[in-house]
Amino acid sequence: MNVAPYFFIWEILNARIDTVYGIIFREKTNKEVFMVKVVGVVINMIKYDENNFVVLEVDDGTGVIPIKVIGNKEKIADEINRIQVGDYVLIIGRVKIWKKERYILPIKICKLVFEEAIFQRFLRVLEYVSISEQYREADFSKV
């Protein structure tokens, strides 16, 4: 079982989400997922109240989603201080909805060097192609 599978941002923005439990439903695999993994570029960063609330806007080429860091979480705060606009990041977290806006509440944020970001993106594309091939090869005649 993949605890936090990679998602394209467009998948998160268009997926069905259980707002009570924060479960995101992935259409291609018919699986319910509690956490997601996203790789993208930080295009905007807003710090409020001396780092007690930070919003990163991350773009992966398919869409933009806010990453909201609420409270001074030591592990995340150290990484946030090293991140700048234009950096590639890997984010693991829960998808939440507030006032009809979808965002990710992170449990882990890692700054990536360019080569790592390209490799992570390549793995994500391979995973998506694999899922698409399984979907295409499925026998729906018994349904």
C-alpha cells in the first residue's frame, strides 16, 4: 500500500474529497488516499505572524495549489526558512478544503535540487503512464 502516492495538482483540484475525514478519491485506481505527495516549484510565499502561518503556492505544470503551514512546527519551520520563490519542493501532506478552496496541510516539506526535482517528476510520469496502461488493458466486458 502506498501511503502517500504522487499526485499531479490537477488531480487534487478535480478529485472527489470527503470533507469530514479528508480522504481524496483517485479516479484512475478507484482508491481512497489519506495523504498526497506533490513535486513542484514555489511561485509565491507569504509569511504571516512571524512564521506562525506560511502559505506557499506551488505549481507543477498542471495547476497551482496553496500549501498552508499553520503553527510553528519545528521540523517544517527549519525547512521553510531555507525555501525561496523558484525552488523545487517535495510536499507530503493532507488535502483540506476551507471556504471551497483546496489546499495541502503538509507534514513534510523538502527542498529539492534541480536534478532531484526532474527525477521525481520523471517517476511521477512513469507512475501515471503505468496506471493509464492498466486502465486501458482492463477487461470491462464483465462489468
